[in-house]
Amino acid sequence: MELKPKRFLILDDQLVLRKLISRQASFFSRYAVEIDEFSDPAEALRSIAEGGYQLIITDIGMPGMNGIDFIKNVARLGYQSALLIISGYDDKTLQTIADMSTNLGIACTRFLSKPYSAEAFVAMLNGIFNELERTELPASMDIELLLADICNDKFMLEFAPIVSLADHLPVGFSLRTLAIGGQRCCIDHLLPLLAGRRMASAVALETMVERIGRRLQGLFHAAGQDECRIHIRIDEACLCADNVFDHCFTQLQQYGVAPNRISFELADGLSRRSDALCFENIAKIKYLGFRLVADAFGTGSLTVGNLLKFPFDQINVPVETLRWLRTLQGEDSNTFRLLRHFGLSQVAVCATRVSDEEGRELALAMGCAKGLGDFLAGAVAEQDLAQAIIDCQGDQAAPGGTTE
């Protein structure tokens, strides 16, 4: 599905650096990119006033109008999308400037300190657009057209690799985005959007599982027990649908994909007020051979009671949660040892939203063996998923490989 190109504005008074950034942006394969380059902040501001940019990239140390004044003027123009600051200043100074930018209304502001690698630049772009997708309101999407496109197979999927934190080898893939109706819709947005329409969540889930099964037809069966797993996020609306997981099971059988290769990531916590069918479907997920993952522990509605009550195979813990756990008890590789008493191994704890090396090191120190985040690995398009899994299995077959 063809997506609209993203427009970038690059401001740097040094021609060589400006061209270098422009070239690095061309490595960003997630979208087609249109780039406008400027050496004069005043000219850049005139172009921004005309609108249409999804990302502004700017230096700070420039003659005439410096980067700080430029950012203030950008905010005065009402620009609110995303800003990437690239500068040789130290991280503390750049963080202060980024905080200023956020307070001025540019919510998605990131920075890179020179020197940096092309890989770090692309990872930063992925992080920026992931954040934009998480914060964009999906209300503008027509629910009728959305369901029609899903039912008529007019969408594409995108996955985020789950990697071993020790050696960066992929051990799984998590479904994160749908490209549909000319837009990219994060699963975090799609689920609540569908939840208000009866059976819409079930239809979407069954359709996505069928698409994944079709893509991987024969691959899981032939690759053996070390196969990477595919994680699919679900919410309470999915659990309220009758027979949805039976249908998913039947679809996977049709394509020769074993159900234990699919993990359902539960986004919502359940309480006594939840429909009885939700609890029945939790049991059915396990009975049918699927895996169950607790997602976003510590930042969503999943409670410790949920963790101890349900038969989870893995816990996803955002880096933000790991930070406050460290504040409470210090760095402890046995932070999640209590879960062992309920059948969950320490290696089954996965750190999520890992956006930098500090986050990766924290996750390792707190006992997480696996991680998910823009810093760790770039997104994988649907059409490349099968090859990515084959490559992953080749890596895991080598000495020192890691399996899930």
C-alpha cells in the first residue's frame, strides 16, 4: 500500500553536514521522504510557515539566528509535529533545549550529539515516528471505511523485532502498525478505535492472524522448535468476542502454523466487573496452544494481581517501569524473582520502549534477557517478515545463538 511521503526540513549552515544529514535520511526506508535543505534560518521559517513538514532537523550553533531562537520562532508559527536537534553540544545542554522546545508546544522533540552513526540516526527517526503514531488521534479515521479495508484485505502489517539484549539477535517479532487507507495506524490506537463497535475487534484480530498465517505458510512447520514467535496485541474487546480464538486456531491450522508460534499480548487488566467470556477466552488461549503475554506492566491497567492470576508466558516491562523499580530497590538482576513461583522464568521478562544504550543496560541490570525498542532494531515490513525469520534462525543456529 502506497503511503504519502514525509516531508523533512534540514537546517544547517555547513553544506557538508547538511548534505550528510540529507543522505542519512535517505536510508530511512519506513516512508518515502522529501527533503528541503536550508542554510538560512529565516528562509527555513518562511517555508515552515507554508506548512506540510512532518519533521524539522536543526543545528544549534549557527551565525545570525542561532538554533534556540530558530526553535522559538518555529513554535510561534504553530508548528507542533516533530523536531530533531543535531549538535556538538553536550547531552545535558541539548536535553535542556529539548525541554524548552517541548514546553513551547513541540511535543515530539529528540536530539543527537555529534558524532553519531547512520544507524543511530535511522533509529532516532524510527523512534520519532513511532511516538507520532502513538500520540496521533485516530478519530479522523472513518470506522466504516476502516472495517471495509480490513475485511477486503486492503492493509499491510509492520513488525518490531524482539531481540536478545546480550547479543542483539532477534528472538521474536511484535505486530505494531497497520498501513491502511493511506495512513499508518499504531495497534495501540487501532484497538480502542475498534472497541466501540460490536465484533469489530474480533474481525480485525481474525483477519490479522489469517494474514500472518498466510505469510508464514509452511515456514513454522519446517523450521522446528527454535522458530521466532509472532506477538499480537489484544485488549478486553477482543476477549469479549465469542469463538474468536477458535477461529484464529482454525486459520493457523489451514496454513500449517503451530499455535504456540503466536503470542497474544494482553493490553488490559481484567477485574471482577469484566465479562465472564473474557476469563473463558484467557483459558481458551492457553488450551488451544497459544502463548499469553502481559503487556506494558506498570504503565497500563495490568496489576500484580493479574500477573499472579493468569497463566502468562512472558511479562513486557517498559523501561519507565524499570526506572521506578530501580528507584525503589536499586539495580537487582533478581527483581522479578517472585514470578518464578508462578511458573514464569526470569528470561521471560522482556524490556520494552528501549530507546537508548542506557535503557538497554538498565534492562540487563534488572534481569531482562530480551528487549523491544527503536534503539535495538528497526521495523520489519510484512513482505520482509518471512526472510527476517529465516535469517534469524540462521543466526540462532550459529554457536552462541539465542532462542526464545
